Amino acid sequence: MATIPEYLTREAPPVATRAEAGRKDAAAAERDPYQLRALPFEDVYFRPKKMDNSRLVREADPRAGGACWSVIGAACLVLAFMGGVLAPSVANTVAGYKLESLRVESQKLADERRGLELEEARLLSPERLDRLAQGQHLVSPTANQIVHLENNNAEGKVAMVQH
């Protein structure tokens, strides 16, 4: 919609009327010391003008399609370039996270191994084995029941349990 300033369509008031208006403004300013001065272009009024654009038809631009594809191609190139620039840093970050998770897992497995070694040492301790043997009424072997296996003979004799 187009507008036209009101002061262009009005006729100018006679000079005497302007002088009288100036005197009235001066008298009003003397009466009220707190009154604000007039705003710029306060006397300008804009009236809307009715326009009908329904019969307008947009003319096809043959270069617009080429420009659109050029912008799309440039955006793809920028995206590929930024992907190539950012890919190593993203790969480093991912590798760092993976390395840290492997360190945590290694520490957890080392703690578990220490616990299992401690449990094994506790289970194989001679004191515990003696208590288990006494609980099952087992006794230590006598001297003639012990056979030391030494492979000093070349005949290949094997030790045998005798009753």
C-alpha cells in the first residue's frame, strides 16, 4: 500500500493564521512551563491508498535457477571442506574417550585380578589346608609313605603307591 503525506494535499493556511498560531503557542508555553515542545512532523498524517496487485504476474527469470544451483553447490563444497577440517579433531576426541574407557576397564580388571590373587592365596594357605585336613580326619603321612620322585635312573621306573 502506498501512502501520501497529508501536508502535500492540504492547502497552506494564510500567513496571518500562522502568526496567530505562533502567538497562541507562545502564550501556551508561558502559561505551562512543563509542556513539551511539538514533535517533529507532528502535523504530517499518512493515509493508506488502496492498491490492487491481483492482476500482477511474476515474470520468470531464466538465470534464477542457475544461481540457485550455484548456491547449493557452493554450500555443499563449504560443508565438505568443514567436514574435512573438523574430522581429525572429532576423531581425536572420540579416540580420547575410547582410550579413557580402556584405562578405566584396565584398572577395574587389575583390581579384580588382585582380589582373585588374594582369594587364591587365602584358599591355598597351609594353615587353612591343615584345618580342612583335621576337619576331615586326615593325618600327615609317615616317613615310609613318602616317595620322592627323581628322574635319576635311565630305566624309566615309575614310583608306585604301596599299601
